[in-house]
Amino acid sequence: MYNKPLILTNDDMAEGVYAASGCFTVTWNIHQRPEVGRGDYRIQVNAQHSASHTCTEQYLTITFNQTVTFKECGAASIDGSASGTVIRLTRRNFANGNDNIGFGDVVVESDAGLSVISMVVTDNGMN
Ligand SMILES: [Zn+2]
């Protein structure tokens, strides 16, 4: 299993991997961003489960460097506020202990200069 290394640059953080307290390692890529001004950003998000449990729901929390407005997501739905620097999504599908899961494209609207501070995925792990 190849994981891209943590990439931190001075200008932005368009691509990265983040493993936090959750049982998922999250990778993402901002693969579409507006050239100028306000517009849509499309962020592909994937997560690798590494646990001895299974789960039926996964919770993605994204922290951005600036305010976004959530527009859509291919595989998860918004929980709580759809606008702010932190958004939370829930994906309702079964995952085995070692599954790769995809959240599809997370589409948000924001001003120029958007970057991701962190992404964390947790779940309702069941033994
Ligand atoms: Zn888990």
C-alpha cells in the first residue's frame, strides 16, 4: 500500500495525507480550483481503514484555511452547518476493517486561496 507523503508547501496544500486519532488515513487532492475569484473547488477524498472492527457510517471532518460553502458530495451528505471553516460529512455505507473507501468529489465554494488544514475520518466502529 503506497501512501503519498505529507506535503506541506508555502503557497498552499492542494494534496496531502493526514492520519489523526481516527482509524482512517485520509488522502485528498484539490483537483479543480477556480482561476480567479470566487468559485467551485472540487476535492477528491479517499480513506484507508486500518482497524479490527467494521462500521456502517463514516464521518469526515474537513478544516479549511478560510470559509467555504458546501455544495455537493458524491458519496456523503452534509451534517450540521454547510458554511464555515469546518464542515462535517457522513457516508452511510458498510466498511470492512481494511477497506479503502471513497467520498467522491467534495465540492465547495470559496474565495481564491483555499487550502486544506486537515481531514479526519472517524466511524461508528462495531466489533
Ligand atoms: Zn474504524
